[in-house]
Amino acid sequence: MTDTNAAPTVLVRTEGSLGRLTLNRPKAINALDLDMIRQLTAALDRWRDDTDIDIVLIDGAGDRGLCAGGDVRGLYDQITSGQYDSVGDFFRAEYALNLMIAQYPKSVVAIADGITMGGGIGLAGHAAVRIVTERSRLAMPETRIGFTPDVGGTYLLGRAPGRIGEYLGLTGSTMTGADAVYAGFADYYVPSAHLDELREALGKRADPTSPSELVLLFDETPERSALADERAWIDEVFSADTIGDILQRLSERTESAASDTAATLAELSPTGIAVTLDAVREAREGDLRDALIGEYRRVLWFGTHHPDLVEGIRAQLVDKDRSPRWQPATLAELEPDAGAAARAYSPQVPLFG
């Protein structure tokens, strides 16, 4: 039975010429499910040709974050119960929304305050105006569950400075707001204390001032990015051709961060890391649509043909024993081109008809 008194999971409203979309599952850090994706898509469809709407603002309810990602536990349940059609339905709807945001004819402003990971990057990372704060924590942490970055994340990772994208994609490391601006995941740094003023300015502006010009009124220079300080060794290590070569170069570095990175990679799914390296480098060559198609191939391959995704979710979120049993178990056991099967996988239903 549906609870008619339950709060809507997406708040859709207009303020003057501003269309507002607020993810409204604060207890779950606004994690996305299929219904939320459909609500967001429907609102954007309505506003596309609405002459009363000039700007769209995407943000999240609560003070913990914009969006912690997709409903990974729901994905686990679908895969383990053999509901593969539902798995495909979710990713097709989500990726279509990601591309819609990127190609939207009106300016989309996204506030990535707090935790913004996975599916949250898919909403915020492709907006026309991307805002972070001192509380922002951005990441594509999919390798932590034996998976690979998606929602257009490989497109963003592939365009990060130097080899920062390979580093972030493989390790799932978290970016601060300053890091996100440096890595190309955000455009502006606005202190969280000014966000309400910014929202009010976007809704009440009395002239056709662009949203970027309004945001500049609140924009500040962030602290120096830690990623920028680590760039030299990251570029040298993660420019290597293979996972094995990356590990060899890490072993030769003297930086403590390089040792920490080697330890992190040793704990993650060898297949997930290999597929991710392949995906980020492939996405560097095409546009966002191409990247989404490549991601779709890979995520459905994991969902239907490889055990590490289910095993990673089990270990992290179901049994919570934090002891995944990867197949293969070590990076040394990987095939020479371990990303080939996922790269070549052809889903029965195409992403874009």
C-alpha cells in the first residue's frame, strides 16, 4: 500500500523564472532510485519549452549532501533475483537524464554541497554551472564495490588534468571542493553560508543576467587543491600502459601518498580496476554520449557476466564484513587485456534507440 502522506522524493517547484529540483531523501543522502530519475526527467521535459522558465537549479535537501549515488542495495537485489531487465531499465533512464542535463537548452545550475558521489556526479557534473563549497566531497567510488565509474563519470575523468582522471577513477578517492574545481568537476566555489543568498538571487533576478554572472557575485577562491600538489607523481605513475605497470611505478615512488595508493589498489577488485582504466582512456577520445554508451556496455557486463559487483556490494552493504572475495583475487592474476570482455560486450537493448 502506498503511503499517501510520505514526502515527495523530489521537490519540483518554480520561483519566478527559476525551475527548482530538490532531491528529497535526506536520510539517505538523497540517493537516487528509478522513480526519482523519472521525476527529474519529467520536470525537465515540461520546462524545456516553457517560456516562463529560464534557469533550472538542482540541489539536495538536508545538510549532508546533494546525492550519495544510486540505490546500490536495490541494484544488488535486482541482480541476485535475476531481474536483469530492471537493471537495464534503471541505467537507461539514468544515463538519458545525464545526457539531457548536459544538452539542456536552458542553463542548469547544480549545487554539489556536501557528499556528491556516483549518481550525484551524473546530475551535477554535466550541468552548465557547477558549484561546490567547503563542505563538498565528490567522488566516483565505484571500484570500491567491484564496479566501474558511470553516469558520464568516465567522460569527466578523461578530461581531468594530466592523469588525475585515472588516479581518481581507479582509487575512488574523494575530492574536496578545491580539488573538484581543479579536476574539472566544478566551476565555482561558493561558501555554504552564501548558498541561500545565491538561490534567492537566481529566483528573484529582475534582468536576463546569466546564472554564471550571478554566481560570480558569491564565488571565492578555494584553498589550494591537494590534487594539484600530488600531480607530478600521479602523472608519472598513472600514465603507464597497464595496471601491472602502474603498480610497478608506484613501488618505485618514495611519496607516502604513492604507498597509500598502492595499498588501496591492492584491496580493490582487480577486474574493476582494469575495466576502469580502459573506460577512462576510451572516454578521453569521444564525447559524453560516446562515454555513456561505453559505460552502459561495461555496467551491464558487470551486472550479468561478472561476480565482482554483487560480491562488492555484499561485502560493503549487505553482510558488511568488508572482506570481498574477488575473482580473480589479485592483480597478478589478471589477463593481459582484462578490460576486453567488458569493452566488447553488446547489450541486448541499446542505450539510445
